[in-house]
Amino acid sequence: MSQVITFGEVLMRISPRGNKKFIQSNMVEYYFGGTELNVGISIANFGGNVKHISSVSDDFIGGTAISYLNKFGVDTSSIVYSKRPLGVYFLEVGAVMRPSAISYNRSHSSFSEILPSMVNWDDALENGNWLHWTGITPALSKGAFDTLKAGLILAKEKGMIISADPTYRSGLWKYDQDPKEALTILLNYSTIFIGGINEINEVLETSFGYSNEDFLEASKLLMEKFPSIEKVFDKIRTSLNSSWHKIRARMWNGEEFRETDDLDITHVVDRIGTGDAFAAGLIYGLQEFDDYKAMEFASAACALKHTYEGDVNLSTVKEVMGILDGNTSGRFIR
């Protein structure tokens, strides 16, 4: 497998232990994560060759983050250092009918101050065949948007596969840039779309519903608007409560519509990073399997991530394939 490149912020997550609120406890745990980083580490856990590009704080926190990435075999040679602090977010994990709550502290983080001049994209993409981006990065700052755009332009010139997960979070867009316009620009360089009806409606300013028929019509319109997009994949989550979810996926690849069966997650350990686990499973799977098997692999990887604390899916290929083989009982492996 050739090198997969991910570009995005490295964040530190701080949470009270268990399902406590901060007011209940002065004991906290921390994890490193970040949407694109989560994808990269998960692919590395599958045995993939991954490079992550970012900007981290030039202190022991940034150094610890780099060590964390290196532990999983992720190439950190294109990460730059900044005098700004590493971005942080605080999470209270919900349970049953109580939802989880997040508060971000990333407005002036090391990554939010990144500029195109800080990343040598020629060197960074030298061995890459796949570049993955999400809508989180361009939302953070004009510099992050411009840096990502520069990388996408070069990646397209090189003929790389470019996957887009154009997650739209309105609360992140705090600089003078229209989100729809920004995402439209970036999607023109992309070949794989990982997103559902909400993301398509946001980009196209449409009002499609959530049925399979609407998804198919929306996907066709998206591919008409963005001719470079060849395939559309959508992860569908059914939440019975904060602790019990169902996951399935569907796709349109320009030739056929397919949908997976539901995977029942009766006890959610940690929901953070589950969409990233789906994207990672898909990126890995599309390089190893046909489109439908790749989507099944991604859905199983997503389901497994719900069983790990922290932002990153720690599953191996063997463990994901075990889910696809029907081994969902959780019995001991001896």
C-alpha cells in the first residue's frame, strides 16, 4: 500500500474519568486525537503507510503528541512546530438519555496559525498516492484553508486519490469565509466523497431527505456538480440513546447503489472518532477490496471504535474481519 497523507490539527482531549461531569471530579484523563489524525492512526493500525501533516506546539506537550504518533508508526517528518499552544478540547461523556458535551479551546492554537509557507507540499506528497481532508480543517482559519487548498492543488496535479469528509460544523467558522464557498472550492479537487445527506444539502443548498431514493438522487446531483467525484459513501447512525446505537452504510459509485446491514452497538464505550474510524476503514478497504466490501469493512471498523476509550480506533484488520465474519458475541479469544 502506498502512502496515505492526512492533514489536520492534533488536539489534546481532557475528560473526567468514567461518565462524570467536571464538577463531580478533579481526576481527569487525556488523549491525543483530531479528526484527520484519527483517520491516519487507524490506517496505520491496519498496516498502512501513513504520514500526518500538522503544526504542534514547540514544548513538551507538542513533543508528547509527536511521540504518540510515532508509537503507531505514523510519519511525522512534515509536522512543523509553533510557539502557539496545542489545541485542547474538554469532553463530558454522556450515558443513556444524557448526551455527551464538548467545549473547544483551539481558536489560537498552533494549528490554527498555520500558513501555506510553513508546509513544503512537494516534499510532503513525494511518496503519497492518497490525500485525505475534512471540513474541520478549513473551518479553523484562513491559513488552514489556504494551506489545505495548496496541498489539494498539487495532489490533483500528481494524480493522487483525494478523499473528502466535508463535515460542516457552523460553530467553527469564525473568520471571514463563506463555508459553502470554501467547501465547494475544495471539493473540486476531490475524488471520493465520504458524507451523507446533511453534507450534500449544505454544499448544494438542497433539501434532500434521508431515504435511499433521496440519497441516490443527491449523490448523482453531487457528482454532476463536481465531476471529479467518482464515489459517494454515507455512514448512517441510528441512536436509540447515548449508549445504544446502530450503524450501517450505503454507497453510490456511479454504477450501483449498495447498502450494508445494521451493526448493533448495545453499549457505547466512546463515540468520539467513530466517523473517523469509518473513513479510515474505507480508505484502507478501497485499496484492498471492491467498493462494497470496502464499505462493509468501514462500517465494521466504525462499530468497533465504539468499544475503545479515546479518539482513535485501535482495531487491526483481523479484528475488523472478525466482525464481518459474524463474530460479534465478544467471547474470549484463547
